[in-house]
Amino acid sequence: MRKSTLDELRNQMDDLDLQLIDLINQREVLLQKHEELRTERAEKVLERIACHSNGPIRKETLISLFKLLDQAVPASSRKLLVSRKSKLENTVVTVAGEEIGGAYPILVAGPCAVESEEQVDAAARAVKAQGLHFLRGGAFKPRTSPYDFQGLGEEGLCLLKQAGTRYGLSVISEIVDPRDLEMASGYLDVIQIGARNMQNFELLKEAGRIRKPILLKRGLSASIDEFIHAAEYIMVHGNDQIILCERGIRTYEKATRNTLDITAVPLLKQETHLPVLVDVTHSTGRKDLLVPAAKAALAIGADGVMAEVHPNPKQALSDASQQMNFTEFESFVSELEKSGLYKNNKVMV
């Protein structure tokens, strides 16, 4: 081959190499500006390679190259979608006209587990009587022992929805299996992902694909960074309606059920744009600490508090010792109102 021809080919190769370098960098710039596209594009590129690659390079090699591209930029240098760096203003999750993360903190209350129609109806009536708008109750119960009450499943969701509709309350319940998310969406206004499932990544991904607000609880021993990245799993798959919930972490301390990491509230508020709730029941496990823990949470900037209430706690099928009865619940709400940290419709109207 003549030298001039070789020189021309070398020049063409040089041009192609430079174009490839520029295109690869342009691609990454776009992905960093719109991080939610990264997962979507990765899936589509692999599909396109499988369907449309007819060149001399093996499809498996091209797939490996694109996977390497996504790993080339360290995750630590990417701007998380849940981060304040991505969005300066607070995310406000609106459920049936009620704002979570808005101007006023909210209270969420209800039984640990849905046990019967009579029980959840009585709890809903008590929650409504205190001017609240959100009813919680467990239908799927991940328990330490397989012999403990595991919940009523879909029947429990149905009972919760009926009570919510009857008293004009939005309902929240935990889902533990990705296969149940679509079914649960027909019953629930907010889907909870509990502490034991905070790093159930397949559940997080599927929660990102539905269009329901997600209440994500911090794992038993999860760091703040792990908690934030769990929320990122949901958001990167398309769902930005996320509420974080600090519910206490496991430490050496045995005086309380868990250790309430109260500083997690301002940390999460600074690092993310998402609303933050505090579950005072699971964090303390003690009814005598519910009021001071709730006051502390609201004083430090929480967007709301979760607590458990039951018509007859002594007969509860789960967490009997830590749930408030109706008299205690009324006193709990009253004390928060007196503190000036919380106002509900009864006070504001």
C-alpha cells in the first residue's frame, strides 16, 4: 500500500478517535446534568446493541464497553438527584391536598398492625377526632420471629382503605415485596418501605417506577450516606415523591428500643431537598418518652412525627407496650399543641 494512502487512513483514524473521545465526554456531561437518565439510557443502549449491532465487533464486547463507560466516572463525583446540589428548594409531597414538607408539620398516627375492621375503624375515628389527616397501619409485617403475627396482607390494606375513606384520611402502609406494589397502589395513598427493607434494592427500584409517594424509613444500622443513597435508588428510577423517616438506629443502649438520632433531621434537611419525618414510637419504644421526643423532633426541624395508637394496646398483636391508647393519644396531641411546635386544623380554623 502506498505511503500516501496509509497516511490518509491514519488521519481518518485519528479523526475518528478524537470524535469518539468528544462524543463519550458529551454523553457523560448530559448524564451528569440529568442523572435520572443514566439508568434509563443504560437499559436502552443494551437493548439497541442486542438488536442493531451488525458490525465486526461482538455484541458482548460492545455491551462490556458501555458498562465500563458508566463505571468510568466515580459515583462519589456524581451529583445525586436527592441532593441539595441538584435542587435547592424543598420538595413538598402533596397527598389529597395536604402538604408534607410544607409550611406546617404533620402528625401521622394509627395502629402498628391492622388486626380487624373494628380495631382499625376505632383508630381511624380517634385519629380524625384529633384533626389529623394521615392514618398508618401495618398489613404486611416483617417480624423478627416467623411465629409472630405477620399481618393480614391485602385484606389489611382493604380494611385500612375503607377506614380512611370513611373518615377522610389518607392511608400509609408498608409493602415488603416488589410484586405487591401495583396491587397496593390501589389501596394506599403513601407506600412505606420499612427499616428492614431500606436496602432491598429491587423493592427500591420498583418503588421508583410507580407514581405514588414513598415513605422511606432509615435502616436499623444504616449510616446517613446509606440512607440517602437508598432514596436515590427510588428517584433515579423516576419517582421524586419521597419522604424520609428517621426511626432510631441500633446501638449498645438498651434503655430505649432504639437510639433516636435526632441530629439526622437537620443533616438530612441540609444534604437533601426531601421532607423528613421522625417515628417516635419505634425510636423510643417507651410511651413516657413520646412527647419529649416529638417536641425535640419538631424543634429541630422535622416536617412531621409518626406515632402508634391502638384502641386497646394490651391486646395488640404487635408492639403492645409502646402503642398509646386513645386517652394517651389525645394528651400527646394536646401537649404538642401547647408547645407551639404543632398546629392542626382544630387550632388553625
